[in-house]
Amino acid sequence: MSGGPKPPSDDVTLTADEIASEAARLVEAADTRRTTDLPSLAHPALTIEDGYAIQAAAVDLRVQGGDRVIGWKLGLTSRAKQEAMGLDAPAVGVVLASTLEPTETPIDLGRYIHPRVEPEIVFRMGDRLAGPGVGIPDVLAATEAIGCGFEVIDSRFEDFKFGMADVIGDNTSAAGLVLGPTWVPARSVPDLALVGMVLDVGGDQVATAAGAAILGHPAGAVAWLANWLGERGQAIEPGGLVLSGGMTDAVPLAPGRTVTATFGRLGSVVVQVGTG
Ligand code: OOG
Ligand code: MG
């Protein structure tokens, strides 16, 4: 797997130099743990495809620096997330190997700017998958295993305030990933839409959701991704992960906080933040 989404070039309005400089600024913001200006500040007519071009350039910088693409993430696939962020369509981002957090160890807040976690259903793909015409049965047949995780999002923009093209340029706020320990074959969760999830923060139950929160069906969201990638001549590659998107609004991480998401058949995932 290499690189990020490749935009159809006629929808890109920025020059190659402008794309490279926006990408470099976002990568630097992440590396120095400081927020930066929205790309749309300097480029008010920024298009969604400009956003994907910036994202792809930033991912290329990471890969040149020794990182590796290990999958795709969907963002803004639930109503809870769309309402929280004031945006009304799904977005695609890239999962990099460097963002994987060790499971048992407490999270180090020093790696992030203002991190939040989101409970997500995660697919590990067995077969290559690309549209057109991909549906839920195709996704389930191509899936090696389904699990759960917390995505750590950490916008490179102040207060998580951004437009659609901006957040796409910022790789949809992707920053970290904590995977749960349980992986089950797709056939053992015949109705993924009805898998429940209970979200607990420091002993308080703060939200509940079902798989159907994700565009009606998490595997339908993955089908949407495969069809979207197919239009661009790209694919979900074998072995790749797909994060199907936050099922609830995200929870800010704070020193000493423990966040747990308990899913039905998909087990549970815990994020612990150190106090130091
Ligand atoms: C954008 C990323 C959203 C999700 O799962 O919905 C996302 C954000 O909220 O900063 O990853
Ligand atoms: Mg997410």
C-alpha cells in the first residue's frame, strides 16, 4: 500500500507548490504539537479535491520519512459525528503505521495537541476490494476479521474548527489508533448493524450506539469507501485496516482518564491516560 487518495486532477485548483506547502505546514504542526491556520484561510476557494491533494502530499511526506500506510479511515459517517462537527458528508483519510498506540500502556498526551477518542468498528481486509458495484455482501466476503478500536483524533486546527476541505487536508484529524484485542470472522457477526456499544468515561456511561449508527451499516460504509476508491483507480488492499468512523461524539483525553468502549461480539477496548 502506498500514498493517499489520488484526486482527479481537474477538480484541484491549487498549484503543486501550494499543495506541497500546505502539506508541509500540516505535517510540521503535527510534529511540533501546535495548531496551525486552516488551508482555506490562504485559499478561500479551497475545494474538497484540493483537500485530498493536500492529504495525499502530506501522506507522501510521511512515507518518504519512513512511515507506512496500513489502511483507510472513514470520518463523519455517523449522525452524532456529523452534528458535532457541523459537517454533513463522510470523508476519507489514511491510517499510518506510526499512529498505532501500544494496547496495554497508558497513552502519552505529550504526543498530541488536544486529543479525543472515538469508538469505532474496525475491518481487517483479507481480499482486495474496489468498486464499482461493491455491496455489503462483497465487503463481508472480503473481510478477514472485524474488531473494535478507539481512534485518537487530534485536529491540527484550533478548537477542532474547520471546513470539509480543511479537515480532509488534515487527514481527517487522524493521529492515533488503539485496537481492541478481539477479532472475529465476519460470519460470526451476521448483523453488524445491531452490534451494540456502550461508552464509559471514568465509570460514567456517557453514550450508547449500535452499528447502524454508521451510515446504516458499518459494512455499507466500507462498501461506500471501496466504490469511492474504485472511481479513483484505487483499492482497499489485502491486509489493510478500515476504520468505519466514530459511532458517537468524541471524548477528550485528560490526565488520569480511562475511557472504555464495550461492544457486543467485538469485545471491548480501553484507553488509559497517564497522570504524569
Ligand atoms: C474529523 C474526523 C472524524 C470520525 O470517525 O468521524 C472521524 C474530526 O472530527 O476531527 O474520524
Ligand atoms: Mg474516526
